[in-house]
Amino acid sequence: MKTMYRVNLVLIILNLFLFIIPFFGLLFMIPLGMVQVVCSLWLLSQYKRTSRPIQWMNKSHLLLAALTLGTMFLVGKDYVHFSSNMEEMVFILGMIISGLLGIYFMYISYRCYIENEEQLSLITK
């Protein structure tokens, strides 16, 4: 849990620095999102070790990530036809939602880290 939190923290900070040039920041959101989804799936495999609030937050994160990715895919492949301005708006909203999901998963990984540290401190007492 500690490693997941630290990797996520480093990637978020790196992404923020890359947003000095917005193109690089947007490009780096792709690997950041992939790492976060893999971490979220790993966290799902640790289901019994996590508390109910973290389980619920992780499931909601995965659902929102799948919905966002699906919407971006459908609009990008022209399966759903919008006007040109509307497609740009969906893309911009997709990027904003992806960024917010990244911050949300950062919070989830922080809560896991804190919960794990509390459990370890109870064991060592």
C-alpha cells in the first residue's frame, strides 16, 4: 500500500510539472491513468484487506474510469455523432474528469496508506 501511494504521488507531481507545457501534461495523463487503473485493479484483488469505505471508493473509481474511457472512445470513433463544437466540449470535459479521477485515486491510495500504517502500529504495540 505504501509503494502504491508513493508511486502515485510521484506520477501526479510529475504530471503537474509536465502541465507547464499543456501538450506534455495531456500526453502524460495516459500512462498515469493506466498505472492508476492497474493499481486500482490490484487494490480490488486485496479486497478483504481493505475497509468498506476504501472498497466502495475503489469500485466507484473503476466505474467512473470505465465510463469516462468508454465515452471518450465512442465520441472519438464517431459512434456518437455530435457537432464539432460539442465533440471538443466532450473531449475537454473528458480530460477534466480524467484529471479529477487521478486526484480521487490519489486520495484513495493515501487512505489505504494511512489505514495500513494504523494497522501496522496496532500490531507493533
